[in-house]
Amino acid sequence: MAARTARSFRLRSPALVLWETRPALRTGEFFYAMAQASRGRARPRLVDAAAILTEYRAEFELAKPSPLVQRIVFGCLAPFGCGALRAVPR
């Protein structure tokens, strides 16, 4: 798939998926940060997700809202969720 192509997956039953990202950049650290920020919940708090998505915008970008809206909204929320990034090993 070409870069910056939106991808989504919806499964009706459990599946084993092999996903490869090239170049990897910091994809592993991104998923680690998201898992740490979730702390057993289905998804992280909005401020934590905003901080992570701001930090890793070269590796991961949401399809919606537009990139401009993401930068504005996540930029405002990210300072309140910086704790989510402290757990990521560098």
C-alpha cells in the first residue's frame, strides 16, 4: 500500500494477523506507549492519546479528522497527557 493510505480492519471472529511496517521508524514505541496509556482499558484517555499521537505523528496519523484539525486539537490537549510518554523506553 502507498504511504498515507488509510487502513481499517474489521473482523467478525478472532484472527492472527502479521503486520509489517516499512520503514518501521518508531512504530514499536508508538504501540508500546498506547498500550501503557490504556492501562487495561479498551483505549487510552483522550489527553494521553493526544500526547502520543502528537509525539508519533511521523509514524501514525488518524484518517479523521483532517491532519490540520488533529494538529490543532491534539496540540492543545497533548500537554495534559505527557505522563503517557514517560513510560516509553528510549
